Amino acid sequence: TPERFETVFRAKVRSALNLHELVGDVSAFVLFSSTAGFFGSSGQGNYAAANAYLDALAQTRRAAGLPATSVAWGPWAQGGMADAVGARLRRSGVRPMRPDLAVGALGQALEYGDAVLAVADIDWPRFAPEFAAVRPTRLFDAVPEAAAAAAAPEQDTAGRIAAMAPAERERALLDLVRRQVAAILGHEGPTAIAPDRAFGDLGFDSLTAVELRNALGTATGLRLSPTLAFDHPTPTALAAHLGTELVGAPTGVPVAAVASAVDEPIAVVAMSCRFPGGVTSPEQLWELLAAGGDAVGPLPADRGWDVGFDADGDREATVATRAGAFLEGVADFDNEFFGISPREALALDPQQRLLLETSWEAFERAGIDPASLRGTPAGVFIGSNGQDYGAVLMNAEENTEGYAGTGTAASVISGRLAYTFGLEGPTVTVDTACSSSLVALHLAAQALRQGECSMALVGGVTVMTTPAAFVEFSRQRGLASDGRCKAFASAADGTGWGEGVGM
């Protein structure tokens, strides 16, 4: 942010500029700069800019005939400022310096005569190839060790992998990705990295994603996108992409051919659901319907609803009915199964949680391994009927910052399913009130017939996390007093309200 940039920039720049203006000509004018400004450092743009200013100030003083030396330091060991990013720097070939050696180098720097010079402990065989992985550079041509590292014969990774049998190539690429991921995240080895765990769940951010891109680019010789880890969000998917880039054919992720078949009937191959009345399967739903059962019950007691009863619904924060068709246990969710942290799970609208569970169950009922669909052009079409969970989070004591936006957005209702299962077909959330799931089903059938997707995950969901809709309908005289749907024959009749999720 501009504020964070200013904080770091001002501390370095204003202090040095004040000193320059006050002291004038002295026997020595020494600035402690950083290699972050000398050759860059990922994630330290503000710090790099501030230190580059110090280097420029030293050159400005020299040009004016005044003494100045700016030393661009690498990281110091034993409590230096770079300890927080030490592991990342070591992985890139920049080693922390012993303080006694650094102090000795400072004396040599003052005798050397240059206005700006760098003092750092660099592992050139590791640093030079990674530094040049994104684009060629001549910055270190005059450094013998760097030139030797650049001239060293590279491993013919691409040729070696291309010569492998498909199954062996798949294993080799997956092992390569997992080893690099483990190194970046500080794990002991590749076995700690689940092949189908999303990079975001493993702890990746934009900085480590670029670091992974650089490491894999160095290892394979490929020019890779900075968004690599987000475009191919699991080790398995990323290994498949590398295989495609290296040999021109996918190595592990099946890609279904999509063909338009206008006259072919649409087949429903599996279903799953959660409905009021304790219904947790399609079979239970049919039994309830066949028996003429009643799923209407009292207002839920586990949602913290603070509403009173008023048969006319005239008073504020009151409802005109004591009954409705509500889902049970909407707060129950196995977040670890889906690789979601407890804090993010708290920020998820119960609608998203239920859709994750019922989608997985639908795949199981169809006899489909969800992992086998990753990378295929399968679509997701979900009908929703409003999102009120954001109001709950606004009044919550727990901190859900960073997750509330995606946890409550209507578009993410379908997008989370596509991301979790790696589905790359159309992804759509529709809200047409009570017809939402039917519209979603219509759009899915249309997309299948037009060849836009090979398979469609279709469903609808409604969960009320606040009583706001009940209060509003009560004020409009729109609720039936017993919570059951009726024809609008008189002012006393009205609509009931029900929740549910079905795939």
C-alpha cells in the first residue's frame, strides 16, 4: 500500500538526505544500503526502492566532489534484519554472512574507492541460474563465479523427461513439483506435499507462487507464467501442465472431448440432497413424499435468531409464524476433508459448505472419482436464492478478514466447486428466486447440447442464516401463520418458507 511504501521509504531516504544536507564535506560518508536495491528482492519493492535511493545519493555526492560510499549489504546472520526472509534467500543462493566477516569487508569497502559496491555471500551455481530463469541478464557478466555458473552445462531435464515412458514421465514431473514445493515451504521432503492438495491450501501466496515458477523454470528450461500455481492449482495438475509443455501431450490429467449432440437426451447419472425433515438422501426424499410426510417444524434454535412472534407481523423484529421448513445442522462441516482452515470455514456461507458436501456425495453416487475430473471441461451451474451470511460475519467477534469476501459472494458459490474439483467448463451462479435451481438446470442442459461442457454439476441451495426475510415477509402479510404454502385467497393466507440443497 502507499502507506507501507512511505513508512519504509521515509525511514531510509529522509534520514540520509537530512544527513547529507547537514554535514557537507566530511572525511567519510557511509550509507548502509542493500542488495535488494542492487539486484532486486522479491516481495521487497518498497525496501529496494529506498536502498536504490541511497546508492544514487552516494553517486550524487561523488559527482559533487564530496566523499560517499554506499554498501549494498546482503543478509547478515545472527539476528540480522533478513532473518525473517532468510529461508527464502538461502533457497535462492543468498547466504547470511558472519558479522565478523561483514565488518571486515566494510573496512575494505571504504578503501576500495567506488561510490557503490555490494557485499554479500552468494552461492553462484544456485543463484545465477535462478536469477536468469525469468529473462536473460548480463548484470553479473563481470563476476567470474557467476559467469562460470552460467557457462556450466545444464542438465538436459527436458530431453531426459521426454525420453521417458508416459507413466514414468508423470511420476518424475510430479516428484519434481513436490520437491520444489517442499523446499519453498520449508518441509523436509516431497512426501509432506499431498499431490492433490491445492497450492492455496498448502500456504502459497503470490510471492511463493513466483518463486515456484522460477524454480521450475530453472529445472526444466521452460518459460513459465507467473500465475502458474494459480492456473494449475495442485501438484498433480501442475505436473500435467509441465508434461504438456515439455512433450506436447498431457501426462496425467484426462481431457474429455466435448462434442455437440443436440438430439441426445440429457442423462442424470446421480443425485444428492439435504432437505428439511431430516432428509439426507434422494431415497429419503421419495419416502417422505410418498408417505405425504410433513417437514415443517419450529424456527431453528441453533442460529441465534432474536425474533418475537406477532400474528400480524406489525411490530419490529417479529414474525407472523412460528414454523417453517428448515435444514438441520447447517453449522456442521468437515473443513479438514476439503483442506479448508477453521478460520476460512467460519467465513464460508453455509450454502457453500453444503454444496461442497453434496457435490462430493453426488460424485460418489455416480461412481466417479472427483480427482479424475480435474482439468476436464465439466461445468458447474448452481441456483441460489440470496446470501445473508455477510450480515452474520459483520456482527461476529471472530476475525474472518481475508476470507469474508469469497465466503459470502454469490459468484463464488459455483466458483468454489469448480476450483475445488478442478472443473474447467462454464461456471455459473444464477438467482431467479424460487426458480433458481430450475434455471440452473436449463442452462446446464443447454450448455451440454451446445458442446460447451462435457459434464455438468447442477444444483440449487437455500439457507437462511438470519430471520430478515421472515421479518420482511411478515410486514408484507406474506407469510402463512402455520408456515405452510397456501393460495393467496385471503389476507390470512400466504407462503411458507423452506430450505434445502440438491445436486
